[in-house]
Amino acid sequence: MGGGNGQKSAMRRAKKLEEAQAANKGSQLKQNQASMNIKCQICLTAFVCTTSEKLLREHWENKHPKQPIEAAFPQLKSA
């Protein structure tokens, strides 16, 4: 027994929907790049938005100790 035109159309729609969902599962590079929104103003190194203050201070101490921390990360205050 064959299916009608409505059944064939529904099968095509379901298949296209599955293909679209499979294409979206791939890489997460775009999302990762978008979350890199903390930037050292001296060397322009980007950090993920969830980076801790401790890690930012570590970067500053290792790379730019002669300059104030506010020059590298304006959102941090010197301690």
C-alpha cells in the first residue's frame, strides 16, 4: 500500500527537520568565541566571561607587573 501525497509531504518535512537539527549539533566554536568578552587592554588577550578575578590578576602579575592593574583590566580595582 502506498502513502498519499500528504503522508509524503509530512515525511519530507520530518526528514528536513532532523537534518537541520543535526547540522546545529556540530561545532560550538561560535558560542565559545562570543563568550570571550573580557579583554586585557594592554596585550588584547581575550578571556571567557566566567574567568575568575584571581586568574585575571595572575595574568596581570605575570605579563604586566610594571603597569597598574586598571590599565589591563579597568573593571578591577587595585588591592
